[in-house]
Amino acid sequence: MLRTSQVRRVLVAMTAFASVAAWQAAPAAAAGPLKDITNRYVGSAVAANPLASQADYRSVLTREFDNVTPENEMKWAVVEPNRGQYNWSGADAIVNYAQQNGKSVRGHTLVWHSQLPGWVNNLSAAELRTAMQRHITTAMGRYKGKIRAWDVVNEMFNDNGTRRQSVFQQKLGDGYVADAFRWARAADPAAKLYINDYNTEGLNAKSDALYNLVRTLKQQGVPIDGVGIQAHLATQYGFPGGYQANIDRFAALGLDVAITEADVRVQLPADAAKLNTQASYFKQLWDGCHAVARCVEFTTWGFTDRHSWVPGTFPGEGAACLFDTNLQPKPAYTRINP
Ligand code: G3I
């Protein structure tokens, strides 16, 4: 079945053809928005505050993307800051926006060492296991049928490929990962279930560890559907080697792959040369995903430099997104969508 964006593209192509036939010399059709030039889901992380208060932010998001990922609003510390006291306001707002505007949602994220409410760290192993199951079941149950894919387990590896010693790893041992996926499948059987991580774009110790884990999980019949590659890049570190081969090897295991958090930060001040390098990195990310049939999603971690996590985390770096602070497309955008 053709997706809406594909139908739109066929219509645009037919119209262009008819125009050319009629006038022989019609100018090249202007490129459509990003979501119309690909049959992958193309998304952005979204924050509930600007979505509610900035009309231009909302309008560019709606025009360009067909997937949204709540940037912080579904994280455990946000939705259950105190044990048993829930706040779904930001998550609800984003899911409602998606429903009203025909956008797919990537749920982010269920089991993660960061942005954990403090009380989770103080639980016994048995309590932690129960709390983890309840958290997965509650969050996924609330949005059952409205979320296409979930980042079930996030950032569980260190860069050297060993397991991060999170509270889950320390108290529950290796099996917490399989448990999380089984509980997630039970909570919303239709949702695609992903493991997600950063610095796993290329072939390296961390992506090897991720590959070995997901291969084992598949062999054991654990319900995992996909691998999320975050793709937080920086121009000063070079483009990761073996990017497409890495996507290929995950796809060959029978898994979907999603680029889940793409951005390319530069050292400030940005200049034309840096933005050109950034454009080439975004284009390589985009093309590598499109070269592999099972790479089903390309999501960026924010779409405008007006609202990005980068300057707060890496002082002196930024300008990491496809649109500038005035929501004008940058060279990276036009390189992908000329
Ligand atoms: O909401 C509070 C606000 O009340 C308070 O005044 C303010 C003071 O610092 O903090 C606000 O919370 C911040 C939150 O973002 C919302 O803006 C946190 O401090 C800040 O740490 C948090 O950062 C987020 C970060 O994850 C946390 O690790 C970023 O926005 C978010 O973009 C980032 O996203 C992660 C993905 O989830 C996982 N992969 C990496 C990616 C980038 O770090």
C-alpha cells in the first residue's frame, strides 16, 4: 500500500508531467517538504513547550516531518517524578498533536539510566523489577495504538562495548534487557520495539557489542524489532567509518534500523566551511539509511537551532540542526532536499 507521502509524490509527478507536456518548457518543480521526498518516516524530536507556544515552530514541524519523538516528555523522571504520582501533560500534548496532524510517534524512552527519578535508585532488586515492569506497562498502555515504535532500552553500553553499570544492570543483571522487551511486547503488541544507542553509527567496539547482543536476543526469541542509531555527530571528529556496512549488518539479522536522533554539531562560531561539512555529514547519514531497505526512519534530534540540547551540553558547540534559529533551511537541508 502506498503511504500518503508516496501518493502525494505520484500526484506531483503526474502534474509535473502534464505541465511539461502542455508547455514543453516548464521550470523544474520546487522540491517538496522532506517528508514528501522519501518513503522512510522522517522525524524530529519535539518539545511540548515550543510546540504549544511558537506558531512558526509548529508550522515548520508540521510541514516537513511525519514522525515526532518527544524529546523529554516521556522520560521516567518527567512522567513519574514521585512514586505513583504521574504527569503525562507534555507527552499527551505531543501525542494529541500527532493524532490531529497525522504524524507517527516514536516513544522515547522506557529503560534508561539517565533522567531517572531519584526514588528508582533506592529500590531493592525485587522492587526495581516490579517498578520497571509497571513503568513499561503504564506508559505503553496509555498510548497503545498511538505509538508506532518505542525505544525500549536506551544507551545500555559503554563506548568500549561493556555493559553500562546502570541501576538496572547492577541490581537485575543481564536479563533486564530481555525482560524489558517481553513486557513491552505484552503492553502493546503492535508497537515496534527498539534498542537505541549513540556512538554506534560506524563499525566499532560499541556497535559490535550491540550487534552481538541483538543477535543473541533474536536467537533466544526475545521480541525485538529494531535497532536505533542515534547519530549525534560533530564535524571535528570526522564521519564514522563503516556507517552503511553497520546498518547492513543489523538489517541482515532481520531487524529494522532507524536513525533516531541525528544532529551534527559544529564548533562555534559556525561559518560556511563548517556548515558545508555539516551538510555533507547529514547527506551521508541520509543516503546510508536510504541505501538499506530496512532502514525505515530518519529522525533528527530537533529541527531548529533555536531549540537544541547541544549548546547546553557542549559549551562552544551548536548549530547542529537542519534549520537555523529563524527556521530557515541551512545548507544541510538543501543538500538532502535540493
Ligand atoms: O525541566 C527542567 C527545568 O524545570 C529546569 O529549570 C532546568 C534547569 O536545568 O532543567 C530542565 O530540565 C532539563 C531538560 O532537558 C528539559 O529541558 C534538564 O536539566 C536537561 O538535562 C535535559 O536535557 C535533555 C537530555 O536528554 C538529558 O539527558 C535534553 O533536553 C535532551 O535533548 C537529551 O536527549 C538525549 C536523548 O534523550 C537520548 N540520547 C541523547 C540525547 C542528547 O543528550
